[in-house]
Amino acid sequence: MKNRPIIFIGSLLIIALVVIVVFIIQTNPFGDVGPAHRHDHPEQQQQQEPHMEFGEAMTVYGQACASCHGKFGEGVAGFPSIQNTSLTVDEIKKIIREGKGNMPSFNQIEEPMLTRLADFIKKL
């Protein structure tokens, strides 16, 4: 190793790049919906549009909800899963506005974002 520091550093850089690429791939669940990936095939466009519709709601979810309910609604360390919830969109909106149990209220989230966020949660 003493005689070949360039090879050692190059190897470390390659490993770091591989780790970064794997991390990006695994943390971007809707990575195939960006404009660069859109094609003129109507069936693909129909499949991608629901994800496009939730873009801002996904951001709000990530900022307000994901730390407790998980990136995909799976629940984190004692906090409940919200995947496949039986709650209605109106019930979800009420809980977001007023809070429930240990969950604080998020009354700063106003319409129409509140409805989009509740719709997004319902589809988790």
C-alpha cells in the first residue's frame, strides 16, 4: 500500500461512487417519473401521472410525516403504520388538522394541499 497510494485512493473513490449510486437508487421510489424518463407511450404516461400529481404532497409528507410514519408509511420505532389505512380521506384530513394521541396537529397545512396530502396517504 505504501508504494501505490494512487491505486488505493482510486479504489476508495470507486467504492464511494458505488455506495452513492446505490443510495440514490434505493431512496428514490418514484425515480422513473421525471421528465427525462417520460416517453410518448400513452400507457406509460397514464401509469406515471398519479405519481406526478402527488409531487408536492410527497414533499409535504416527507417534511411533516415521514419522521414518524416512515418514508413509505410503514411506521417508525413505535409510531403506527399508515399503509393501507381504512380511514377515509376526510378522516385523514381531520387527523392531520387536529392531531390524534401523540400526533400533533398540522393545522398550518391548508387546502388544497391538505386534500392532496390525505389522498397521497390514502394511496400508500
